[in-house]
Amino acid sequence: MPITANDTKRKSWLEVPENSDFPIQNIPFGVFLTKENVVTVGTRIGDYAIDLGALQQLNYFEGIDLTDDMFMQDTLNDFISDGKKTWRLVRNRIAEIFDAENPQLRDSTKHRDIVIFKIEDVEMQLPVLIGDYTDFYSSKEHATNVGKMFRDPENALLPNWLHIPVGYHGRSSTIVPSGIPVHRPMGQTLPVGHDTPVFGASRLVDFELETAFITTDVNVMGENIPTYEAEDYIFGMVLLNDWSARDIQKWEYVPLGPFLAKNFATSISPWIVTMDALEPFRTKGPKQDPTPLPYLQTKGKKAFDIHLEVSLKPEDQEETVISRSNFKYLYWSMSQQLAHHTSNGCRINSGDMMGSGTISGPTPDSFGSMLELTWGGKNPLKLNGGEERKFIEDNDTVIIRGFCENKEVRIGFGEVSSQLLPPFIRQ
């Protein structure tokens, strides 16, 4: 089935600002709350949020086999469960409805008033009920940098890293959408020069520049999925900030890896950009040496050219861009991550989320965390307002943006923006 929604010649009758992340060729999916306190599944074109539940009730999806309440829900899980054919049919239909040459909705003031909202008049929600969250560790540059700082610089990568997509299971209960503030976590740390740990607020809170993909129902327990099928089960991608408390992490991560230093908060962008929308931006990832085992081998272009940037904004000050990276730098692809995740028969469900791991590039200005950008705090960053930062301070806001662009179209994710608040104190 062709992806007609990607037609770069198509224009929308809705106004789309120049360089918008959300032209009619994007058509992401999300969930939002209207002024009338109605929660609905929606999409976005330009600076307009579109109520897909209302469109369905008005029979604009006639001919597509959907349950009656598919878009009148507070999550995308059921829609994602319907699979790739349905996703493509719906996205193609939305492109037709909002095509500049299609008068059906364009010329119906009554219907437009029900369906279309200004983006500033809606409140974005978490788009899926995330049952399970896995975070990978798939940037060779990031893993090498951390290995140099935390372990032996001569053996920065552990022996398994070049053979498997390393990952760990996170905590889905603390995944929040952009705009929700995050509290500085409390935890155990071992201060320099001390023999026993102390309990208190983390002093080394960090961001991690990541993306994540959302899955449909992939397999039954015991079944593994080959790399060449894996993308069929990936609905789309979001931006992700995997907040980290480096001092807590350093004390707790041996022998079982990340725990409380990572699971206190994970922030994601609210619009899921589909794999179909990202199709024009395929590219090759890094050369893998040694060659992966047969079950992890892939052919063709499995990476995507997604430009990523991170800004840091102290309270009441302008933001400073502190990192520019790219998704294509990841050593292990999403296909390999998902194939490895199911290689032991682990079941993957609709709405599960897989984080990429920190995406660091080859140059210091492309590192994906404060840990790397300041090299453990030794080289503070200078901000536009004159302040310096070693790590994230209370009331700072971290903003991650991402987009793809070629000569014909720009497809973006918007942003994930989160403010770090002081520790939560019980009254």
C-alpha cells in the first residue's frame, strides 16, 4: 500500500508556518485535553490540533475498518494494536481530508468548529499507556566516554558492548509528557573521601538526549522476531529526556546497573511521529565491527537522519543551545534492539516504549549529557546569560528538539521541555 500522505507536493488548506515541524506530510499522533475537558486522540498540522474522535463521529473515516470508539479514548494503545495497515490507511485519509483541493471539511464551518483547535488551546497528555519501558545503551561514543570516566580509559567499552545492544528495564510509572516538571531526587551517595554513604538530594542531576520508539503487539511469549521484520512492529518515535542522578548512579550501579538514579523521571515529547513519516530520511548507520551474530545482522538503511539539539534555560533567562547531535550516530539500530529484546522470547506489547540510550556524536559539542559536555564537571559550560553549569540546577529547564529535513520537506517532533524543581518535601 503506497504512503500517499508523504506526497511532498501536497498542500493543506490549514495554514502551516514556514519551517514548521508539522506540515501535512507529518501527521503525528497524540492525545490531548480540550478546553471543554474532553480527552481525545488527535493529530497536528501546523499550529492546529485535530480531534480524530470528532472526525470519526462525523464519518470522515468511512470505509476504514475501525472500532466505533477507536479515537474516542485517552490513549493510542488500541489504534497502535490495529497494526501497520490501519496506521497507513488512517494517515493517508487524514492527508486527503486536509488537502488544499478537498472541500469536504474545508468548506464546512460547522464541522471545522468541532474538529479543529488552536494548539495553545489544548493540553497535551501522555500519548500511550506504557506498560513496559526498556532503555538501551546504543551510542558507541557515549558508552566510550562514560567508560573512560567511570572505569579504565584503556578499556572503556566492556567486552560485550560490540556484540549486543545493551539495555535495562526502566520504570514506566514515572514517564511524563513535555511540560510536566521533575523534582530533584533523593537517594544514597558516597561523597568523595567518605567510607560510608549518606542520604540526601542528588547534587549531580543530568539530562540524557535520547529518542524512543513505541511498539505494537509484537509476539507471543517464547517467540523471537528477526531484524528484517522488526520495523513492522514499530509505530513511531518520540524525543526522550532520560533524567539521571549521576552521584546516585555511581554508588548503586554495580553490580546490577541503573536503578533509582534513572527511574525517578523520564520525559517524552507528546506527538508520536510515525515510521511512515520518517521513511524519506533513511540513512546508513555506523559500520559495525566485529560483524554482529547472524540474528542481529541487517541489510539496507536502518538508521534515520534526525537532527537533535539540547538547550538549557535557567529561570527567567534566555536558553543556550549546549548540544547538537544526530540519531544516525547510534551504533545499534531500532531493528537490532527489538530483535535482540525478543531473542529470548520476551513478550512485547502495544504501547511498550524503547529508549535509544544517550545519543552522543563524535565531537565534544555533540555529546548528549552534562556528564560528557562538562567531562564530569571539570569543564563547566558557559551560558548566554553569563552563568556556568556543571550539572542541572534547580529551576533550570532542559529543552530537547528534533527534526528531519531535505530539499522538499521538514518533519519534526516539536520538543520535550521539562523544568527541574527542588526535592519534593512532604508537609
